[in-house]
Amino acid sequence: MAKVAWNKYLKDTETTTREDLESAKIYLTISRQILDVYGREGDSGGPLDEADTLLGLIREEEQK
């Protein structure tokens, strides 16, 4: 859901609001809490790495 919300934020630039960005951040926070229970997978680039990347992108966007 975090990636879907992020994609909506990027794609619908005419109707996007800060609330859309906040939704992506909330979904990401919930996802990370669940993924942290399982821990990092053996492969680099797994779900937690993707979550880290998305969090960095969201933080960059918040600074604008």
C-alpha cells in the first residue's frame, strides 16, 4: 500500500496533497513494523531495503 500511495502522489500531480504523502508514510511505517518482525531476508534488495529506499524518497519530498 505504501508503494501504491507513493505512486499516486507522484502520478497525480494536479490533485496531489501533502495528505497523500502522509498516507504513504503511514502505510510504510505499518509495513516496516510487520517486516521488522521477520527481519532482513537473505537477498540484498529485499522488502526492508525497498522500505528504506522509499522512506528516503518520502523524506526528500517532505523537505521540498
